[in-house]
Amino acid sequence: LEQSRSQRILWLLEELNVPYEIEIFHRDPITHLAPPELKQVHALGKSPIISVTSSDPDRSVVIAESALIIEYLLDHFGQNSTLLPKRYKEGQDGKIGGENEEWLRFRYFMHYAEGSLMSLMLIALIAGRKNSPVPFFIKPITSSIAGKIHSGFLDPNFKTHFEFLESQIASSPSGGKYLCGPNLTGADILLSFPLIAGKERAGLTQEKYPKLFDYVGRLEKEPGYEKAVQKIIDIDGKFEVTI
């Protein structure tokens, strides 16, 4: 779906070198919603969505939700990749407390990205829309309400989250430059979208959060990310980070 979070899945597929085909869906130009054709693939009309060819030629596996898609692809194609951290410490397989910190962070951030951070980004998007279809004489009222949402709710929450992520980068295992350690993981890819958007609408600046800001810049320079961006440009003629 154009201008959607599905861009992250392209990035992961590029990292895994998995062969794939893209089917393009365009948003309604008035409502900006996904077209009804997507519901023929999944009942909710979700994007991103993948259809995976299985060993049974008559059956494909259809999966929605970004985090589940990433976990599914890593389980099948990333077991020997650093994109999926090793779960247990040496000799601790299956033991409670035997997990590696890299894996625990990976699993945490896979839930955190969509469960905690993205919800704030969606509220920020709605509150910050300048072209809302309301009569001109009530726009000052809606702007006032949006301002109060930002100052009373969004700004302090973004501050809490960005300070937390700043500390997580600073304490990355093995002195790593990614959130889960020295290597890029599926969790970094999942988190990339709300954090890149955060530079535009959530006050994520280099002055306030230097380590987090630099981390996001590194993600945008990853070869797999650049390949995915170029593929989107080749298809749509442009690239936008749209929540």
C-alpha cells in the first residue's frame, strides 16, 4: 500500500535476500484510506500483508501485522542471520533466566514498537493534520484542541519514550550501536518507521537526544533500507514516511 508501514517489510526482505513479488495498492485520493481490494487478501484490508508460498503448491500462508510478519520471516529465513539474536546463553537452553540480553531486548522492542510508540505517533498524526475537512470557522477551535493534546499529553509522553530509548542505545549490549547489541535486528527495522517519523512530528532532535538521533540516522543509511527506498521510488516515483 502506497505511503504505508509496509516499507519496513521490503527492507527486511532485502536484508534476508528472499525472492519476492510486490502487488501495489493505491489509497483513495479523497479519504486516503486503503482500497477495498485489500479486503480480498485479508478481511481487515490490512497493510502490510504477505502471502507466502508453502511446500504445498495449493496453499499459501497469508499474514498481516508488521511484527508477526517480521517474526515469521525471521523464523523461516533468518535463523542463521544476526537479524534474529540467539535466544539462550551457552549451556542455558530452555532454562528460565538463561536468555541472552540481546534476545530479551529483541522480543521487548518487537512488542514496544507497535504497542507503545506507534500509538502516540498515530495520535500526533491526527492532531497535526492541517487539511482536516472541517468548516473554516471552527478550525481555530480544532487547532486549540490539537495544541492542548500536544502540550498536555503527547509532548510529555514523547519525552519519556525518547529519554528511555536514548538510555537503551547508551546501554546496548556489548557496546553495540543498535538497540539490541552490535548487530541490526528485526526489532530495529520495526522501530525505524515511528522513529524516522518522530524527527518530523515528535521533537526527536539531535540537540535533545543525540544518541537516539544518530541511531535513526544510521538506520536510514543501512544498505537494505536504501534499497527498499529506491524500490519504492521506482514504483511510485516518490518516497514518504507516512504513519
